[in-house]
Amino acid sequence: MAIYIFLLPIIFLLLIQGLAWIKFLPYKIKAISFIVITAMIFRYISILIMLFATNMEYLYMLKIPFFLNLIAVPIMAFTILYIFIRKNNIKFYYIFIISIVLTLMYVFIMYNCKVVLQSVKESVYTLVFLQHIYVYWTYIVFNTLIIFFIIGFVNKKSSSGLGIYLVLTAASVTVIEFILWIVGVRILAENIVGDIFWILALIYALNKVKKNAILG
């Protein structure tokens, strides 16, 4: 439990910092950033409730916000890559289209896939798709594709070096974390390590855009 008391305030502070910077961003990036940050805030509120819950009766109601990382992280990834790669021929509205498709897929999963409430380390509760493990594998495949995609850009002058490496790290940590979880090795009761790196990458990207907007 102590590790969560340390990590969760940091996560909330990062997300709140991201919200504070949104006002400096161009409208399209502002809109999509607000959506993903808000989604992650709801996810971590649900995780916070899970950690300190003494009655499991109503925890199933947290299903929708609990798994929001499954769509927030992919949208986050596309947004971060758009900022770092700096290709003028890439239209930002593609990200909105992808976001709509991902949201529809998420609604389908939430409606059709049942979750199981488990008590794990130190009597911490968590929700899992025991009978729909493909949901996790899809998430792993997405992050793996990001890794392969990033490899083609890390040495190119048209991209932001540190930002690209942050994304590569976030995707790699997420893949490792979820594969370990699937085979029964839990780093933490909740899969939040990959989230932390993705949030850090997003905050770095938003700070970069904010600075350019202020200077410009």
C-alpha cells in the first residue's frame, strides 16, 4: 500500500499539471489533451477507490472508468507522436477519427466483456477480464507496434529525440508490465507503471507545445 501512497499523488499532480497547461495549447491539441487527461483522472480516481475500499459490493460499478487507459493511452500515443514527429502532411483530424473509433470499440468491450473482481496484494481489489484476455493482448500489440514505429524515427532529424525516447520507453514498459501480469508476475496490484511513463511523455509533449506557443 505504501508504494501507492507515494505514486498516486505524483500521478494526480502530473495530470493536474497537464490540465493547467491546456490553456496554452492550440485548440485541436487542447481538446484531445483534455479528453485523455480527464479519462486518466477518472481511471485513477477509480483505482484510488479500489485501494481503500472495505466493501466490494459496488466496485463493479467502476468498470468503465477503471479501464479507460485502454483507449486513453492509444489516443495519447497518437497525440504525442503528432507533436514530436512534426510532419506537416499529417492531419490532426485523423486523431479525432481514431479517437471516435476507439471509443466505439471501448463501448463494445464494456458492454460485451464481463470482468471479475479480484483481491490481490494486501487485500487490494482490482478488476480483470479473465475470460477476455484478448483485450490485454490487443493493448500489448498496440504498444509493440508503437515500439517498431518509433524505431524508424529515433535517429531522424525531423523528430524530437528525447520525446521519441520517452514514448519508446513508455511503450516498452507497458508491454513488459502486461506480459508479466498475464503470466502471473505482478509488479504492482494494478498495472500503473506503463501509465506513469505515458503520462510523463504526454506532459513533456504538452510542455514543448506550450513553450512554442508562448514564444510564438
